[in-house]
Amino acid sequence: MNTRSVLFAYGFRSFFLFASLWAVVTMVAWLLMLEGHWHPLTLLSPPIWHAHEMLFGFVGASAAGFLLTASPNWSKQPALTGRPLVVLLLLWIVGRLAVTGAAWLPPWLVALLDLLFLFALIMATGPNLWTTGNPVHKIFPTLLALFAVGNLLVHAEALGWSTDTARIGLAVGVDAIVFFLIMVGGHIMPMFTRTALAQSEALPPFKIIPALEIAGAVTMLGVVLGDLLVPGQPMAGLLLVSAGIVQGIRLSQWHGLKTLSMPLLWVLHLGYAWLVLGLLLRGFAQITGIIPPTAALHALSVGAMGLFTLGIMSRVALAHTGRPLTAPPLLITAYVLVTAAGLIRVFGVLVWPTGTLLLSGLLWVVAFGLFLAIFWPVLLRPRPDGQPG
């Protein structure tokens, strides 16, 4: 089996590889922009371009890799492989090139090329997700559609259709991914944790509390509506704080402290803790005006999305290539570096505004560079047990 056929044997292989590569490339580009050495040929301002490509580029690709792997497992339907998977990845790549080189293209074409990927991803995963029999799985296509709406709002400003929707669109995109992580976390973290801990201690079943699950969905829906209708206002902040409290209670049910000897698990619990912190910080920033909004937002982007993405990509790549579920030292180092990058970006900015951006960005680059070094050969080689995938 050649490298190309292996790369497109399952969705996680190509999209995790390109997601982690883009995480490095876009951060390096952003650091060069901060130092005045480069500027993207785009209609978006440098900060909006940076946020857009980290969110809709990097996170979008990692979410695609997860769904393209999970949806066939959940639905027992064939996975997207081969040429259709090649086309889907090419749509993602074309979108990245279009947004970064937008000065050479009509704005409407940039928007179309970028949005095509999300539309195609919904078409590729939606039918499987709707046939699993689990109502939770049906939420994911809706969240992808919301993610696309956020992207459209960013492009609407670039198209001149609106004057200030890019930041709203980014907030809605963040909300969609946070909602996505909440659904993924509730689906897999209790199961993974209980399975791992069952080998060392007897645990009671992890209870699903319907009222808590409903409260989580309702408060997150409120967060989305708040960012759409009253962005940045104290009312939207109250909704964010409410969502953070609910998710904090939810996380407390999953025995996270018992996973400290299991890196592939504690990284997910720590990522989810960042999600809780990010919701609370965003809420308090809007209510009080004391906390810098960008610092609060980076608790979600660097802390929650960075760590959770690393954790999911690590676990899925190891499990679906037939390798042991153990984290090598360099991978644990990557987890620690992203954690440090989040702490420095969120809290360091309060004492050292100019230096924290560069230091946090460099830590991020090294962390995802380590992930690439570890998983590049894993993702490009066949399974050692000879099984498909």
C-alpha cells in the first residue's frame, strides 16, 4: 500500500495531519505578522485572518477528521475513503489558499471556495450521523451548519455586505466548536475514563443527569443567541457564566483527578477544564469590563481547543492505527507546552503584554511540531496489524 492510499484510507489520517501542519504554519505566520515581517494577501485584517484560520482552518480540519472517523463507527456505515476523501481535503486546502491570497480573487469567490468545504463536510457526515439511532449524534450536523454561519458572517464583512460582522462571526464559530466539544466530551470522556479506571478500582456507573444535560444545551443555545443578538453586552455575559457553571458541574462528575497517571485521559479533562474557565472568563469580561476580552477568548481557543484537539487526535490516531494507547514522553511534553501557552496567553498578558504573544505562540508551534514529529509516520504508514483503516 503506497503513502497516498494510506493517507486516504480513513478521514483522521489526512485531516489530522493537515490540521496539525496548519496549526504550525498559521501560528508562525501570525508571529511574523506581529513582528512586521509578513502580511497575508487578504481583505481581512491580520488579527481577523489569524483568528479565522486558527478556527475555521485548523479547528475545522481537526473536527472533520474526528467526525469522518466517528460517524461510520457510530452508524456502522462505510467510511469516506479514497477519491471522495481526496476531494474533501482539496476543498479544505483551496479554502485556506483562497482566504490567505484573497487579494487575487473576487471576494464572492473567496467566500464560496471557503464555505464549500463545510457544506461538503455536512453532506459527507450528516447522513451517517442521522442514522445512528442516537439523538445526540444528530446535533453535530446542526453545529457544523452553525459553524458555517459564523464563517459566512466573517465573509459578509469582507464582501461589504455588513460593517461589523466579522467579530460576531468568529464568536459564533467559537460557540459552535465549544458546543461541539461539549457534545464530544459528554459522549466519550465518561466512557473512556470508566474503562481505564475499571482496571484499577471499582467505580459506580457514571450517571447521566438529564436535567444537567438539558441545562447544558439550553445555556449554550443562549450563548449563541447572545453573541448573535447582543454581542459583548452584560446579558450575553450572564449567559456565558451560566454555561460555564453548568459545564463545571458536568465535568466534576467524571472523576478527572483519578486520571492523573493517564496522559491520554487527563489531557481531555484538562482541556474541558479550560473550556469551563473560558466560558466563565468570557462572561466576566463582558459583565465587568475588567478582564481583557481577547485574553478570555484565548482560554477557549488556546486552552480548550488546543488541548482537546491534541488529546482527541492523539487517541484516535493511536487507536485507529492499531497502536497501544500510551503517550510517549514527547507527546506529554506537547500537552504541557500547550497548557503553558494557554496560561501565558490568558494570564501573562496582564503583566507582560508585548512578550506574552510571542512566547505563547512559540510554545504552541513547538507543541504541534512535536505532535507532527510523532504522528507523521503513524498517519502515513499502514496499520501494523494489517487491518483496514
